[in-house]
Amino acid sequence: MRLLGALAESTLGRSLGATERSALDAALADANSRRAVPLLPLVVDAMLDPQRPSAESNVEQLRADGREAAHALARLVRGDLAGLFDGPSTIGFDPSLPMLSVDLSAISGSDTLIGLVMTCASAWMEAALADPDGGQRLVVYDEAWRLLAQPALLARMQAHWKLSRHWGIANLMVVHRVSDLDAVGEAGSQSRGLAQGLLGDTATRILYNEPFDEAQAAGKVLGLTSVEISQLPELAKGEGLWRVNERAFVVRHLCTPGELATFDTDARMAGQQR
């Protein structure tokens, strides 16, 4: 139900009302009665044309209460976002794998679509991470500026940070600059507060070369000393300022040729070698 609610809210661009949640609950219960693993098309059909009353509402009330949310979810079944969420999952989580990557590079041009994919991926990932036999994991959010624009994902990320010790995970969020957090929502909004809360809950901050203005801004947000701020524009490629609680270190990262090739994002700038 949490996943369905998050999908509906992401598509609607707002929170669900109480009666909408009741209509969604009733539709999910109806879909569960028809199939052991309910699929989204069954839920949408049950919302658009409910066949049985719930404990709180009759059939006509359910149809009226769920109409807007049903049409929003229908985009994922028969509309412009169809094809990604309307069938059974084809991927399973294998806890024996050393690494599992969710590649979003093929999804571009639609913040809504990115948010929906990550909402599904986060729910799927949480089920695996919450497994007591899942072991300890490092969870990396690369290009996190794309995720910070989605309020529902921000709330999920906050839960990952708060429950990290319980789940046996360590979270790593990668952004281009600290000022990316200032672009999340309006000043004073819940989204801005969640983004700033993630930063506050992060004990280790790693900063790479920043121009003077960005270094000053980062220093103000992170409470860096004047010496630490002055280091940022001087850092060479592969050097980072590690701030661990109140201690700071300049660390030079050494990569093997294989690692450099794996994480090279400048290949197109260098041109194709013949």
C-alpha cells in the first residue's frame, strides 16, 4: 500500500486525501482477491469501476473518491508512462552479489518518470535491506541532485539515514556541490528541511576541488574553518577534504587502472581513440 500511495502521489504531484487512500485500500484488497500477486492494471480497474463496497464506503462513494487518483495511476498502465510498472517484476534481489546497480542513464527528460522509477526501486530495495539475513550494505546515491527534486524520495532517503544502524547499512550521497541542497524546494518548505536534515545526519563529508565562491558557500553551510575553506580551491584531481565529525584531513585517492576505466565519465570529452 505504501508503494501504491507513493506512486499515486508522485503522479498527482500532491499528497493523497483520506478518502483517496480508502479508495486505494479497497481497490488493492479487490486486486488481492483476484490474484496472488496483484498488478497495477487490476488496481486501476478496481478504482475506476469498484464492484464491492468497503467497510467505510459504498460503491458509488469509492468510485467518486478514487476517480482522480485512478486516472493518475492509469498513466502508468495505458498512458504516456505505460510499460514500466504494469507487469510483474523481472529482477530479483540476490544478497550474494557484491554489488547491485540501478541504472537510470536511459531515463531522461521527465522528472516525473525518474521519480516513479526511483520510488519503485526504493521500495524494492528497502524490502531487501530490511531482511535480517541481508548482511551489511553500502548504499550509494549517485547524481543525487536528480533524487532530491522528488519529495517522496527525500522522505524515503531520510528513513534510510535514520534506520541505517538498524538495517546495517551506510549511506553515501553524491552531489556536484553543497549548494545543490539549496535548490530543493522553496525556502522553509518541507522538502528543503528534509534535504538539510540529510546533511545534518551525515557525519562524514568529503569535498573535492571547488572554485572560490562555492568554497565560501560550502564553508558557511558545513561550518568549515578558514583554513579548510582555503584548501578547497587548491585541491588537485583525486584529492579530497574529508571532514569526519570535527576532524579534517586532506586525502589523496589512489585508483587502479581498472577502477579509473570503470568510473571514467570524461570519455566523450577526450574523443574516440582509434
